[in-house]
Amino acid sequence: MGCPERIVQARGGKANGRPREARGRERGWGPASPELVKMAEAVLPLSGTTVIALEQAVAAPFASRQLADWGARVIKIERPGGGDFARAYDARVKGLSSYFVWLNRSKASVALDLKRLEAREALDRLLARADVFLHNLAPGAVDRLGFGADGLRARHPRLVACAISGYGATGPYRDRKAYDLLVQSEAGLLSVTGTPEAPAKAGISVADIAAGTAACSAVLMALYARERTGEGASLEVSMLDALGEWMSHPFYYTVYGGTPLPRSGAHHAAIAPYGPYQGRDGRAVFLGAQNDREWTALCARVLERPALAADPRFDTNTRRVEHRAALDAILAEAFGPWTADEIDARLDAAGIAHARLNTVEAFAAHPQLAARGRWREIGSPAGPLRALVPPATFAGVEPVMGPVPALGADTDAVLGEIGYDRATIAKWRDEGVI
């Protein structure tokens, strides 16, 4: 995906003394194709920003896709022949990988074999015209290719270079492989998820998502700083550090409280009542009473036992957690005569927060998402697909919802933009450079 030149011009204004459209011409990008111009109908927050992403799997692709959502031109560098190995994780989406579809819409795919000198020279040309270099290769890998942060910043001082790794560029775990489950384990997440009998991993790639979110935030801060200083930045994000931030509540609870946060299944480990309770039809309703006011309302208006609120076993959240077994037994007895729908109705009337356990299929058909227009159609090599729009809403601005690229789909066009002629491109294809 590119950022149409007319969008850059539409922003107008100056940055560090130069009009934004002039900055685009100085970098050597040609005009956008008519297809890309048609796709960009509004001025987007990151219009005019170019990201070179040497990425694979989840963490870096998630960061760069969020930048692409809001107008950055993201050029994804992939290996000829196989590309990002997430392309082969599964074939659940009309023959495409569910991970790859999620993480790579709105990007351009350029195939370069960076073991070849010609490909590395092409990458350096791209970086000379870019704003951001984002990668999640193993520590030291980009340095061996000649694209370490120090050397890059010396050649391209305005560049924002962001490295994502499992455990960071230093320390005894530096060279360990860091798949999502392994980082969940190292960060202690598995010790607080699951049941008292057995730990359980999170069902989604939370370590990767945490790192990708942190990297996206860091890149945006660096770009903002560059607007004032004219200088780029060298950024580092590790999956362990990012998930460690998400583990802060268990950390404080355990280290300062003297006992570990218990595994509590679908119930909240530190708040009660907060979790699933069954009706007589066997269906569960999830409810949460997060403070004493809500607990009092639950007792009086739902359970019809107002005196229970003042029971010394349950009159504070700390005591309710301590006596969770007794509390759960009382709730189970109270809810036993009612169906899940009847429990829902009572909770609604009392203003108690509650929810039902949806399947993924039910989530995909969620009436709230439909009512708020949160779905779009995107293109892909397998045809049109559904996709959720980004969670942040900019009033009056539609995010980019471009196609998922085929491997190397944009190689010829992008190489042409940076000065390679058709004969050279054809020769490189024959030689396996691209």
C-alpha cells in the first residue's frame, strides 16, 4: 500500500521548514497509482509517512499494520519463495493464513533476498526515502546485514529505527528464541491463568500483541519528537518487557501482598463476585460487582436478600474474596431456580454488569458491532474478506482497509520507484534476488 501523493499535498503545512509534499518528492517516491488514489478519500493522520518493515510472524506485523491503518505507506520486505513464515501458519481463510490476513492488510509486499548484495543495496535505497524502519529479526541479525541502528542513523539521521525482540538486545536471554507461549511462561502469565489444578496459556498471542502495541506507540512518539527536533530515534521493544507491563497487577498483588495471585478459571482472582454463574437451564451468565455499592444492589434487587450485604463475611471485597466458596454457594442456590435469560433480566433491572459467553461465531455476528458499522470488506489473493476496523475512531476519517498482498506483489513497482529499470528487475528475478 502506498500513500497517494495527493493526500500528502492535501495535508499542506510545513515540517521542519519544508512543505510536506516537498518532503515526499525529495525522498524520490513517484505518484500513486489510480487504484491507490481511489482508495484514499480522506486526509489520514499518517499520510506521507513511509515504513519499511523487515518483519515476520506477529509482533512487528501487528505494529506496522496499525500504522498502515491510519495512512502510513508500509512496505513489507519478504524472502523470495516463501515470504513471511506466518503465510504458512494455516490455510483457514479461503486457503490463506488466518494470522497473515489479520496482520498484513494495506501493505505492499516486496521480495528481496537480503543475502544478496544487490538486495541489500535496494533496501538501503528504500530506507533513504523512509521515515521508519521496523523489524523483529533476532538480535544481531540486522547488524550482520549492515542495517544496525547505529549505522543506519549515521546514514539516515531522520530515520526512526525500531527493533522488536523476544528478550532484548542484552542480557543472558538475548539469544533465546521467544515464541509467544514461551514468553507468556517466562513473564509469569501462565501462573495466574487457568484453574487451581492446571495453568493455561492465553488463547491469543498476548506477548506478541503487547510488543506490537508498544512498538507502534513508541514509533508514533518518535515521529512526534522528530517533528520538533528533526532527529530520528533508535527504539527497542522486547516481548518480555511488554508483557511484563501487562503483568503489573499480579506483580504488586504478589510481591507486596506476600501470597501469589491464585488461578481462578473464569472468575476474577481478586474481586468477588466476578465470574460465571449458571441458571437452571445450564447456561452461564457472567456478572461483576466491583464495589460495595454494586454488591449491595445485587443483594437487594437481584438476590432479594438485602441483609446479605452486611454479612461480616461479605461486607467488603477483601472478605468476599476470602470467603469466595461460601459466596459462590449462596449465588448458585439463588440463581438455581432461574434460567439464564431470567438472570439477565434481573441483572439488567438492577444495573449490575453482566454478559453471556459468546462463541467466536457469535462474536462475528455481534449486534453491537453491526449497529456501529465496525465491519468492512478488504481484498485478498483469495477474494473479498471481512475485517474489523481499527478500534480507535477519528471523527470524519475512514481508516485504510487495503488488500492483503500476495508475496512480492509490489516488488516491480517499488523497485521502479527507487530507480531500477525493467531489465535489472527482470535479471534479478531470474537470478533469485527478488
